[in-house]
Amino acid sequence: MRVLLIEDDDVLGEAVRDHIAADGHAVDWSTTLVDARDHLDVVPYDLILLDLHLPDGKGLELLRTLRRQGSETPVVILTARDQLSDRIEGLNSGADDYLVKPFDLGELSARLAAVARRYAGRPNPLVRLGPVEIDQARRHVRVDGVETALTAREWAVLEQFLRRPDATIGKDQIEDALYAFGAEIESNTVEVYVSRLRRKIGREAITTVRGLGYRLTPR
């Protein structure tokens, strides 16, 4: 996924950014609403992590603006405010989930994955593709009953296909899911990761659509 983290606390922001990146996702980190809006103007994010209190305004105002504009990007609120009324206000403003600081980073990963699955229309974390069984919650893959280990970035690529199983995924979409702003990208990076996935889950699992990208092969 390509994630926008909007958080002005340097220590927490760095910890969250590094943790999500270690899960294989691309993360852009903004500490102000102005910077966040600049990012949102140019990048189609898969998910937003939003602090409620920022140096130049309230996160809820940004959330309400996004929803008024028709944005369906999932938003998870991160805040130190744990009053029930605050949680209700956030959810009623269009948030998809709510985490109260301090929170466990493992729980954050699980909540992000759950929200992403709901938006992809796949609330069930178990996916079967012929002989391949994928547990998205536990990040387990079995091929013919034998478990196969994937790296964090291989998972990130696979998740792009699982989120849109009937669509052709372009090379630029996969790059966006893997790299944040400013990251150096090798010209053959996508091809390398697709090739690794094919070796692990079967060459026939991913089809090349010439000139357009790749798609999961129906089984």
C-alpha cells in the first residue's frame, strides 16, 4: 500500500513510519496539514493515518473535506484523546478506524490490513488461487499445502494484486506501493519482484498483459 502518515510528533511519527515501511509499504510522512494536502494533490494514497491535533489545524477538518470531495480513501485516526465522544465524532466524520495513543505497532499493522481488505471487498483474510492458499492476516502462503515465505516487499506486491484481483496492475502502481517520495527506483524493480513471486507461488499465477502490466490469473 501507499500510506500517508500525518503526525507531528517526531518520535511517534518515525516509529510508525519505520514500522509500516518494514511491513513492505511505501510511507510518506507529513507533519502539517499544508504538507499533507500537497501530498494528497499528487498521490492516490491507499490509506491515510491521521493525527487529530496538528500545528496548523485539526485533522478532522481535513477528513471532513476529503469526504465532502467524495474521497473514499480509508482513514485511520491516531490520537491521544480517548473520550467516547471524540471517537464517535471521528467515526461520524468519515474515519474507518480509531487508535488511541499509545498503541501497539503490531495492532496498528493488523488494523491497517483489516481496513484495506474491507475497502477491497475482501473482509475474509483467506484467499485461494488454485493450489495457493493466502492468509492475509497472518501473512502466510501455502502452495500445495507447503508454506512459502515471502519478504515484506513481495507481500506488498502480492497485496496489490489481491486488492484488485480482476484488474490489470500497472508497473507504476506497483512502484507507488513500494516506494515513498524521493526513493531511488531501479528500472527493473517491478519485474524482479514479479519474477520472485512467480517462483514462489507459481509462474501461472501472474499473467503479463503486454504494454499494460500484470494481473492475477483466474484459476
